[in-house]
Amino acid sequence: AKKTYAIILHYFVVALALLFVALVANIELLKHFISRDEAHIAEYWVGLPAVPYLLFGYVCLGIYMNLSIWYRLSDQTRFCLYISIAGAVITIVMNFVLIPKYSYMGSAWVSMLAYFVMMVMSYVLGQKHYPIPYDLKRIVAYLLVSVVLVVLSFWVFKRNIYIGNALLLLFLAGVVYFEKDQLKLILKKR
């Protein structure tokens, strides 16, 4: 079962990383679906710089949810409380610190930080109390590449939809290349 959990997290991260890059690459199209109030829609667009931070926070939250299997299986659910309290303390304290100076951007950074810390805590504690053989190098590599591509797409190339989608296709090609052996096995089983 532990190997199965490791495989599930691996492909969950691959899917999340691709979705993360895809959403940011196409944000110039997606922003038109924010509100039906055409007269004030541009007022919502000023918040777009918070989107990559929030999306990465949700990536971390999704990974944390997958990692949380260890304390359920080992009947150590008290760790869920500890991790949640740490996330709540970070959120409350840092929101008080950053929101007055940075407004909603401060809150986006705090959300990302809290979920990131919760994810790391769950991984570290899980490996100590119920080790699962995650392919940490590949998981971290996919996350780092997705973050670099999002930074390039959103800030360096200023949300250019063509360049963003070219980066997405490059990332997808890289995923297919590095996962080709596993993909062949999966397709052969069908």
C-alpha cells in the first residue's frame, strides 16, 4: 500500500503542476470569466497578481491532503491538529503583519506560506512516523519547474498567452518524456 500511495502522490503532483502552469498561461483568457458585471470587470483584474501565489498555495494544500494519509493509517490523528494549529497561527499572525502594508497581496503570500509549511510538516512527520517511499526528487523537480514556468509566463513574459502556452507545451513534453516508461506500462495494462 505504501508504494501505491507514493505513486498516487507522484501523479497527483504531475497533474497539479501541469494545471498550475496551464491556468497561469491562460490567465489572460480566464480573467474574462471573473464577473458578469461588464461595467466593473476591469476592477477585478487588478487582483490578478495574487493568482499565482494563491494557485501555488492550493497546490501545496492538495499535496498536504495527499500526504495526510499517514496519520490516518497510523492512527495518529493528533498530528492533524498540530499541523492545522501551525497553519492557523501562521495565517493569523502573518495576516496581521502583512495586510496593513501589502493589502490582499499580503494575504495571498500568507495563504501560500501557511499551506507550504503545513505540507512540509506533514511530509517530515509522516516520514518519521509512517514512512512512505515518495520519489521526492521528482516531485520537487516538477514543482520547481512549474514555479519557474509560472514566473516566466506571468512576470517575465507579462502574461503573453502564446509564450505561456508554448511553455506549457514544453512542460507537457518534458513530463511525457520523463514519465514515458510508466505511461507505457499503464497503457499496456489496458
